[in-house]
Amino acid sequence: MQIYDSVQKKKLTFSPIVPNKASIYICGPTVYDDAHLGHARSSLAFDLLSRTLTSHGYEVTLCKNFTDIDDKIIKKVEETGKSMEEITSFYIDRYLSEMTALGIQRANIEPKATESLDAIEAMIQKLIDKDIAYVISTGDVYFDTSKDTHYGNISHRVADDEDSQSRVEHTTEKRNPKDFALWKACKGEDDICFDTHFSRGRPGWHIECSAMIEKHFTGNGEYSIDIHGGGADLLFPHHENEAAQSRCATGHELAKYWMHNGFVQIDGEKMSKSLGNSFFLKDALKLYDGEILRYYLNSIHYRNDFNFSEEELQLNKKRLDKLYRLKKRLMPGKASLPNKTFKKLLLDDMADDLNISMALAHIDEMIATANDTLDNNPKDKGFKKETLANIEFIDEILGFGGKEPFSYFQIGVDDALKEKVETLIEARLEAKKNRDFSRSDAIREELTALGISIMDTPDGTLWEKS
RNA sequence: GGAGCCAUCGCCAAGUUGGUAAGGCCGUAGAUUGCAAAUCUGCUAUUCACCAGUUCGAGUCUGGUUGGCUCCUCCA
């Protein structure tokens, strides 16, 4: 298994801390608003990683956090008058249900910042005790970046005089311009804050992840976890700071491998809330089935930027349709075992830093070969069972193709339409039987107008929503 | 201004350690079909933004040019 490490900037052979086990930590969302396609892509990328490792026989422990203490959340509390808990639990629930719609498997551990305050406080205290962190007069706690000789190793950022951590929040008490806040003391009476030995306040963003990792993973004395993942925008400062905190607090490195996914772009620009060009998942899921979105968003390599377009999505649906048309031909039936060669191809493709394009190409070839075999020998039961097993394996490792094929082609069709379609098809069959082709063609046109396409097979007429 | 990523057929997109360009869509010819649709088969980049270099050999390495994107502020 080869994965690309974004710190060393090359593919490395995955060699976990504990043989046959993989520990992964993914930076999850800050829950103050709806998730957009960018969040989906990141989740999808690491879902693919987790599934791939599992398929290769690793026992995967996936941890994905929720940042539920944050300035933006507090702002939302002030704006809406709702409680912080109300807001965060609403967005967490929505996030989880949207991710489920995309076929993303739940993480084994889903910690929240509010539930990790003990670990956060302990880590900050440790850093203060070592004089790596310091408390200023306001009660804010800062990390002294000059104490960490490896600071900059993650993002390869060279030291400069500019205050890269905070252009807005200047304080003269910082020892170095690059120092960043571990803890922000509360300022007003109504602030949302928590008591600690050093001050009453709330955690900075970076420390949350470091503390949660230390809380949930033991590591091996050299690293805490195998893989740390997240969006490419988190490389600096978030992951740089996480790495520094953990290194200084624990004496060992945070993660053995770092993986970062590319962005979703709209018209060539990064999709982000601050740019206001977000395509929210809740809206996308109203328009398209989750499985198609999954297929499309995962169709290009996770490290590349992804330019979203509805036309491309439709083209990808066509490609997925082919898999389901083949599946229709295999029904009803029971899966046996997947073809060994095919299974190995997919495993090898994905073992190469998740080369999904190669895997999809191999799937297309499998589909064509299978259709050809079935054209020549429609009754080959053993082959049908094996092919069905191939599709089950695709679903296992890539997370699509698992639906019942007839219902796949009827997504969005209500019972009334379904009944109408079936009546029309029967009438058309009757007309065909009487060789009344002008009538049967007229019925076909009527169906087309309803958005239904039909196909005659030896076993009868099948229909799909086009 | 500093750091980095990317540039492959009309469109999307792969290309292990340099060895002679996957796959999908579209198009096209055919098989099949009452006609379609679906399915299958054939064809569809002597060429990888541009220029120079290293090499027996480069899309793949080096240097430069142009264009696009990202990070340096919250961000998946």
C-alpha cells in the first residue's frame, strides 16, 4: 500500500505503528453552518482511504472530530439567540445524515471539543509547565513557537518577520509574532467559557485536535497515530500548529503520514463559505441522488482540485448507469466469490495512493466483458454469481453499486407514474404483438415525454427514468 | 511580496523507479432490433502549454517562459 505523504511530498509505503492496524484522524467540520460539496469531498476521500485499508486487511480506527466551540459558533449564538448546544447538535445531526446519504461510513470515534476539555486543559498545562506555553495578562495562553526547533517542518514554511498567525488579533505580549493562541480567555460576562487552572476561557482551534488525538490514541512512543488527514488548506497553520503542540507536549511526533485532499472548485475558484460560492450538500442532495454525487466527487484523484459542473455529473451518472444495467441482467441471483483477477486489480489500483481512475477503468472493462459474456451465454449461472460478487466487492471498497438495480433506475418516480408507465408498456406490448408498430411507437413517444426510456429484451420490456 | 501545486484527444481524466500515451463522454462505422433503446465490436492524440538541456531514449528528470489555482486570515 502506497500513500502520498504531503509533508515529505512523495509516495511512501504504508507501514503502520502496529502491524495490520491503521489509526487515522481526520479534521472534521466546525459545526456552525451547513456542509458544502467541499466537506463532502474531503469526507469521501478519507472514506475511500478507510475502505481501501480495510479491504487490504487492516483493522482501521478512524477518528473524526467535531469542532463545537468556535468564534463562528458563538457569533451564531448571538445572532439567533439559540444555545450553543442547540446550534451544534443541529448541524452535527445534519452533517451525519448528509454523509450517510453519500455512503460515508461513520468514524469509530467522533469526539467533540466540548467533551474533550479535560484533555485540552491537561495538554495546555503541560506546555505551560514546560515553559513552552505562556499566559499573558488577559489570561490568553500562547504557544511559544521559538521553543519548538522543528516548527515549520510540516508546511515547510520559512521563518519570516510577518505575523502569520494573526493579522487582526494583535497583542504586544506575544513573545514571537508566529506564536498562536492555545486558550482564549473570556472577555465579557456572557461569554461561553470554561474554568481552568490558568484562566476562564475557551480553547483555540489547533489545540482541540492535538488533545483529542492524545486522548484517544496511545501510539508507540514515536508517533501518536498513523495518518492525519484533512483539506489542503489545513496544512498551514492548523496542522503545523497541531504538530508543534503535540511534539512539545508529548515528546513524540503526532502522525507518521499526513494526507491532504484537494478542493472543490466552482468556475475555477475554491468553494468556500467566505467566498460565498458554496454549493450546499442539502441542496445538492435535493437535486441528485447521494450515490451519484459520491461517484462523481470520488471520480478524480483526491489530491487534485475538483471543478464541479452539473454536465460532468450527468456524464458520470451515465457511467454508473452501466454498472447498474449489468446488475439488472444478473438479477435475481446470489453472489458467489468475486473474480480473483478482478479483485486484485481493484486492490492494486487503490493501493497506489487511491488511484480511483484506474479502478474505474478496470470496472468499465469488467462491465464490457461481462455484458459480452452474457450476450453470448445468457444462462451462465456461475458467471452471473461471480459477476454479482464483483459488484459487491466494488460496493465494499468504493462504496457504490450496492442498490437494488431496478429501484436505482426509478429514483424520483412516484407510484402514480410507475403505474402509468407499466400500463403504457403493457399496451405497447399488445400493439407490438399485433404488429401495430405505429401505435407502439406512439406509446413509446408518450413514455419519452414522461421522461421514461424503454428497452426491449428477450425477457420483456425494461424501463428507466432518463 | 513569500511558499507550493498544476498544464495530456472536442470535454472529463489516468499515466509505477524515463522505454515509446488507460478509461469515460461525444463522434463515427458495423452487429443486434419491426424501428428504437440497451448491449457488443471496430475507428477516433506519432503526441503530452512553450523553449532549451541531460539521455541511446522524456508526458515522465533539469533550467527557463507563459497560463491557471492554492496557502501565507476562518476554511474540507
